[in-house]
Amino acid sequence: MDSYGWLSVLPPLLAIGLAIRTKQVYVSLGIGIWLGWTILSGWNPLAGLIATVQALVAVFSVADNTRVILFSAMIGAVITFTQASGGMMGFVNWVTGRGLVRSRKAAGFLAWFIGLVIFIESSICVLVGGAVCRPLFDRLKISREKLSYILDSTSAPKCVIIPLNAWGAFILGLLAAQGVEEPVRLFMSSIPFNFYAFFAIGLVLFFVGTEKDFGPMKKAERRVRLEGKLLRDGAEPLISNDVILIEPKAGVKPRAINMVLPVFMLVAMMPIVLLVTGNGNIMKGSGSTAVLWSVIAALLVGAVSYRLQGILRTKEITDLFMKGVGGLVPLASLMILAFAIGDTCDSLGTGPFVARVAQSAVPAAVVPALLFLVSCFIAFSTGTSWGTFAIMIPIAVPMIQLIGLHPALTVAAVLGGGVFGDHCSPISDTTIISSMASATDHIDHVRTQIPYALTAGGAAVLLYLFFGFIL
């Protein structure tokens, strides 16, 4: 394994380079996997192609991988269920009907709160937050740029520190694929060290509470207050029918309980299954089993509830399930490629080789900060934090033991860097959807948000350097 040396680095480097150049993450990962197996096959490209297909199939031979992929696809059905049943609309009506939002601060706090409590998927929390808060922000003369910043900064940063969603399942799967014996424990212990995520969320709360801004955002807020212009002159609001929420079924009364009930079941089942599979020790439980059974329980509870209420017929429930799963097939495909490139790098010995090179080139204490910055660069260039995790975790995890790095700090650096880069990237899906949900100009959103993201990112780098030396 170790004899491949620098050749072992070529597949992930090629995947990174192609993804940055083409913005096609799926194709780039596939080509990277093919190159890896071509090297392993003695530079025979046809044998490498055959081995690549076999590697993709072999992903499903690992039960943990299969469970995570199934969960990630099925979470799409939870989203379609809660929308078509009127649960999502009922939740929106319940929030806006309280009559509690009468000030700029209250509107900002509401957007921040919604971003935190809807954690099953990053895009859906952005869309719900936009639907609820955009009319309030417009009425209270708060810039659309400010809304899109709040939505964006409470989506991915929040999802990456919660193990009860597709993000957590994906990360647990990647850790398990690297031979981590207790991935749940490692992921949970990394959460306090995910400095960027906490800074990003905390900064939103600070700027909402103080009503103080700087940089382009300050100009945008002044424009709205003094001139009454929600958008700058010449701005082109980014709105697309592709991201509009599914309308509730005709004639169905929107009720918040039809969203709250399945989501509650999703959350409640996680610790229960972790306890059962860990024989009473939640940290030793199977994360992949927990997320799969949690989403199954959520779907069953939702389906039975909707059927008993007469909201949806059996065929409609089945159609919504297939529509939801189909909508997240790209996510499941990314997971398959992520697991496969991890296996490829493992066969080539990429992680141990990079660890030895890093050990001889830089102090071990600096490595977490470097991993954070490298992950940030990849995610910014490709627009995907998940693709970044897929490339970086197979490289970072082997470095932990070989160099003597702090496990939780190292994993958190990769995860935080991926979210930081994705947060700043103009081609990121969550960045684009945040612009759509707030109906603002996309470039204006990116331009006003970056100074805040850089502030949080800079503070995170300093802390990774600090803890790298003391841990």
C-alpha cells in the first residue's frame, strides 16, 4: 500500500482540480476513482474502469454505507410529506399568526430561530424561513440582503453540528468507512471544536441584537432605511419555480402538527436506537442504524396520521414517497461516490502517505488549521461542502494516529472548513437557494455576506492554531 507514494495523491488531487475547473463534482469524483483503480491495476485503463464499477458496487457490501444512503434518499420523502399534508404551511401560519413580530429585532430573531429549529435539511429551512420572514422584513424595512445572510448562516452551519439529519448521517458514514470504531463518539466530540459553525450562528445573533452592520451590508441597510429600497437599483432578484415549496393538497386545512409529529418522531427515535444498538451506551450505538430507523419511523407515523385524517390516500402517500426519494437521488449518488473514493484512497494508502509528508514538513500543531483552510478552498471552488468532506476525511482521519493529532479537533477542522468555503461560494446550492428564498440579487447576497463569513472564518483559524498547540 505504502509503495504508491506520490501516486496515491493523484486521484484526490485530480478530483479536486476537475471539480474546481468544471464545477461538475460527480464527474470529477468518478474520474478520480477511475484513476485510482487504474494505478492499482498497473496503469491498465480498461482494467481500471472495470475495477471502478466494482468499487461502486462494493459500496453496498458495507451495511453502514447502505443504511446511510437509504436514509439520505428517504429524508426527501419526509420533506414532501410535511408539505403536501399542509404541515409545513400550518407551521408557517402558526409562526406568523402569533403577532409577536413588531420590530426589526423581532423579525431578525424569528428568522434566526426558524433557521435553527428546522434542521432536517439545509435547503428546506432556508425556504421556510424565506416564506415566513420575507413579508415581515419588507414591511419593517430590512434589506433582502440581510434576510438572505440570516437564512444562509443558519442552514449549513447548524446542520453540520447536529447528527439528526442527512448531514450527520453522511459524516458518520464517512468516518465509519475509515475504520473509526466509534464514529458517533468522534462526531459528537468534534462538535464543540466546530468553531466556524458556532461563530457563524453566533454572529447572526449578535448583528440582529445590536442592529449594527459593517461593509456592504451596512450600505444595504442604510439604503432600505433612508430610501425605502428593498433592493439596489439594477438588482435582479433570484427567484426560481424549482425551489418553491410544494403546495398543500387542495382542500386540506394547514395544521402545524402534520409537520411537527413526523419531525418529532425523527428526533426522538435517534437516541433510542443508539441506546439499543450500543447496549445501553449511546456513544457506542450504530449511527447508520439509528438514522435509518428514525426516518422510517417518521415516515410511518406521518403516513398513518395523514391516512387517518383523510388528508392523503394510500396512492398519494406512495407517490409523494417516490417523489421525495427521487428528489434526493443526486445526494445519494454523491454519497456512493464519496464512499468509493474513500475506499480507493485507502487502497492506495493516500492518508498515511500525506500524514508522513505533513509530519516532516510542518509542525503537527499547525495541521488542523491547514486542514481547515484546504477544506475551505476546495468547498469555495466547488460549491459543495459534502464533496469536500468526501475528499478530505479519507485524508485527514489517517493523519490523526500517524501524526498524533487530536481526533475531534482534526475532524471538526475539516467539517468547519467545508462549511466555511461553501458558505462563501457563489456557486454553492445553499447560497443560491438563500438568494432565491429572500428574492434578492445573488451577487449582492454573496458580496454582503462574505465579510461576515471571513470574520467567523478568521476567528476559527486562530482557535485551530491555539488548540493545535495546547491539545
